[in-house]
Amino acid sequence: QKEVEQNSGPLSVPEGAIASLNCTYSDRGSQSFFWYRQYSGKSPELIMFIYSNGDKEDGRFTAQLNKASQYVSLLIRDSQPSDSATYLCAVKEGYGGSQGNLIFGKGTKLSVKP
Amino acid sequence: DTEVTQTPKHLVMGMTNKKSLKCEQHMGHRAMYWYKQKAKKPPELMFVYSYEKLSINESVPSRFSPECPNSSLLNLHLHALQPEDSALYLCASSQENRQYFGPGTRLTVT
């Protein structure tokens, strides 16, 4: 069974700090990795995607991927109260080309305290 | 533009009702999805349409019936639902490996 694991949290960080969210996955064939942010009562919003080992930065967000360790993370620098949400890690199944299905982790709830 | 629209935003229906959820995207995406999400759980895949053909049905009960009239539209027909079917129903579309979700329909079955 293909799995994506995340700490459910809540992860609490003070405003201005770095929030670090982690995710591990079981499917060694996976090539595409995504982070979604979901505010309470809203739908998931794609905020980062990464396909290659290493770091990918976009504004205050950095995604990190290590395929050998089957590990993907999301760093949020200068955390703001508006970053308080549930962050879903999603991994595309390692078959099915561009239409492969996403396997979601259970999400990590982040709380940024003013 | 990565907009997926869904109507209605909220729906309350009885167990004997028939209703439909609608989803639309005009991004030229050729894959569209229905997900169900319960509170504090991740989205759960229900159906996948690829090039307007149903490619995946994740063992969903027959009281949920998907339809893809054209490449921009996706419907989910509901009939004889149970209270446990109350959830947020999400539509998504994908292109170039990335899935984008619509705002969802909050469904309550009474």
C-alpha cells in the first residue's frame, strides 16, 4: 500500500520564525511532489511542487526533496499568522504518466502565534 | 489562470432527493477529478476523467454518478444519499502534472 506520512501536529511556531513541515512517502517510483495549504472550511490550494532532488524556493516557501531518503519537506520563513492552516503533502503515483493519482498525507496543522 | 469553479457552494438534501454538483474549468485541462473530504481528513479520490472518459472509479457507491459532458464540465449526480455522505465535495483538474482544486460544495444530507 502506497503511503504518505506527515505529523498531524499541531505545530506551533511564533510569528517570524521558520516553520518546518515534513513528509515521508513509500512509493520509490514517485517523481512528483506537492504541498497544498488548506484553510479551515476551504479547499486545498497548491503552493509548491518539486520534481528534482534539492531545494526549490518561492518567496517565503522552500520545498526540499531527497528521493534517496523518500523525504520531502516545506520550510516557511518569517511565518505569519495568516500561514496558520493545514498543510497537505501529496505525492503522485509512480505510474500513469501525467495523469497519475495523488496520494495525500493526513496533513499537518500549523499555528503561527502573534 | 488556474480557476476551477463549482456550484452550488452549499447543498442540503434529503435522503430521497436527486441533486447534481457541477464543476467547470476553462484552462484546457484534460483530466478532471471528484474528491470527497470529511472533516480533519485528506481528500479522498472518487472518480477520474481523462480526455472525457472515466478512467478511475475508486469503488464509489452507485448513488454517486459522474458525468463529463465535455472537456470543460464535470457533473456529479446524487441520488438516495445517506447522512454519512455529508462532506465537502471537491472538483479538481490537472495539466502538466499539477492538480488544482475548485472551492468545493459543502453537502449536508438530512
